[in-house]
Amino acid sequence: MSIEVNDDVLTITAEKNEEVEEKNERYLRRERRMGRLTRTFPLPAPVADDKARAELKDGVLTLTLPKNPRILPKKININ
């Protein structure tokens, strides 16, 4: 599994490989399934990269992506 944030876009990529084998007196059957999943989400605000966390528990992915503190407008004086 791969999680990436780039230009305020979150991309999650995962691969699944599964092998099943069934033996019987008359035959042997093996199946292989492979799949790749990619999801991309635009983020509503910039993310603080150094505080981002990911946790995978019981098949549930939890992402914590805190917002970057907003940069206040800077006043420019005219001389």
C-alpha cells in the first residue's frame, strides 16, 4: 500500500495478490488473483506533511492529515 500527497492531491494505491489451492482425489486446482486499486482525492487545504499519519487496523485505513497553518496576508507599504 502506498499513500502520497502531492500538490494538494491525496493518492492511495494498493495491490492485492491472492492464491487459492484446492486438492481433491481427482484434481488439483490453483487460482491466482491479482488486482491494483488507485484512488485520488483533491484536498480542500494544504497539508502539514511532517504531522501526517496513517494507520491500518482491522482492514480500515485511517489517515490524519492536519491542515497547514494558513499564511496571513502580508501588507506591503508603498514608499
